[in-house]
Amino acid sequence: MKKIRVEDAIGMTLCHDITAMRDGFKGAAFHRGHVITAQDIEPLLDLGKRTVFVWEENAGEIHEEDCALRLAAMAPVDGAAYTDPSEGKVVLLARQRGMFRVNNALLHDINAIGDITICTLPDHYPVEEGARLASMRIVPLVTQETQIRQAEALCRGKKLFELLPYHPRSVGVIITGSEVYTGRIQDKFEPVVRTKLAAYPGEILGVTLCDDDPSMIETTARRYVAQGADFLIFTGGMSVDPDDVTPTAIRNLGAHIISHGVPAQPGNMTLMAYWGDIPIIGVPGAAISLPTTMFDVLLPQIYTGLPLTKEDLIRLGDGGLCQMCKVCHFPNCTFGSY
């Protein structure tokens, strides 16, 4: 585009809207793409426009709204949709509940190109229908089309964003501890687990109290799997004390323990394992007394069906310290991003 005197712009094409404010009206008096005529000169001068920006032939430039459309097209997302361009940007909105995923390395490379800016929610973020997920635009009014082509090439064959839906799970809940098994104290885990799982699709097959007996815990777990459980939750006995036998029982099942302990608090002693393709989570006692722990952070990914890895759990360290706010705002906070 080039800047030119209004009087010299007759027959040329505007490459931006020109806004008017008068008599309570605010809006575009002249739209992008308008071909300037002799009759437009006085109205433009009345708007304080002594110069305008017009398109140059063969300049290789592309307008911000066209850029926004091209950026949206290069990063389609199942379960989400982009708005029409407004003020040069498009916004990605969730059409379903789920966990938002971002290819952070790819996002970095696109934002490093030059004029392109893409901002998003964090990777692994649980969202509700209607949530704003990402926004895309270029900084200037126009940019060289080569920049958009470079971004498109980077995205070819890759997914910049995903919105993974939650899938139903059949859950077996095993609560361990001699004190609750014998009735010396009332169990407090079950209502917590039921409340948190109510936010996800599926069913709880049952809740069983077990003594601190590895064979009893193993037998209960195998019975739930025989009933169709595809997710097991163990509570209690998650510390490193010698008499905390729950991790031992999980190992005896033949489960692969990804990690016993995560770099995050509360929920430091969380255990994450897989028995074949069945996820197992060991929930430490913090879940009883605190509104948000690692239990809340890991549930969304478990319900998407996407396996958790050791690397996922290691990344919890950055943002893994809960600020213990008087009113919990999770997940709209720093806790649990990875």
C-alpha cells in the first residue's frame, strides 16, 4: 500500500476503512475496497483525511482481514469455530467442552515470523462450550503475503490447536486405610470423588473400602476391571510411610507407574499409572481438605483418553505451586498448567 494525497487518489482503491463520528453516529464512512471518486474528496477532507492509504499494484501485500482468514484456515479445529474478522482479527471459540491443546513449538515459530501474532489459552487447558481459545491477527494494516505463506507452510501436516472432547468412563473407586475399613473414622474421600467425577461423562461402578492389605486391594481392582472399569481411582495410603501399601498393590497388579510424586502442590504425592490402557490415579489426602489439587488437574486429560507421560508430569513444576487463594478460581489461575 502507499500513502497519497486525497486529491490525487481519484480512481484508486482504499485499503482500510475510514471511520466517521458525527451526530451520535460512529461507523465506516468509507469501506476498504472503495474506489475513490471526485465526489469523495470533500467528504474525506471534512473527516480530516488529507491523505489515505491505497493499494499498489503487484506490491505482494495482503490486508489484515484477509490475513486473519488465511491464518484461521491454516489451523482448523474440530469442536471449535472461528469468528468472522473484526478489527483485523479472528477469535477461536469452543463449540464443546474439552481440553484445549496447543503445539507450543509451532506457535513459537509462527509468532517469530514477524507481523503475525497468535495468542491462546495455555496448553492442556480445560474449557467449557463458548470459551475463547485463541485470537489471530497481524500487527500492521497489511503485510507481505510471503509471511502468511510461511505460516501456512509451517502448519502443513501439523495441528496448531486441538480441542479434545471428554469421553465416558466407567470408574472403580477403591478407598484404602484400616481406619476407614474398620469404621474407626468416617471416610471423607467418597463425596469428594463423586463431586469431581460428576463433571465428566460416564459412571461410577462402585466405591469399595479396603483394609491396608495388598491382596484385598488387588482383588478389588481386578473385580472392577472384570465389571468393565476403564479407570481406577485409589485414595489413601499414598505417602512413603512403610505401612502405606496402596502403591505396592498397584505395582502388584502389573501396572506401569509413570510417577509416584509430582512437582506440584497440593497433591505432591499423586500417583499416576497405567494398567495396560487403563489409567490409574492415586489421590493423596490433600484432596479431602483443599478445593483444588493435582486430582483436578489430571482428570481432564484422563477423560480425553490421551495418555499422560512422565514428561507431562515433569512440566507441572512450572505453575505447580497453588497460590491458596481465599476463593479458588481454578482453572482460571496459574495452578496446573503443563
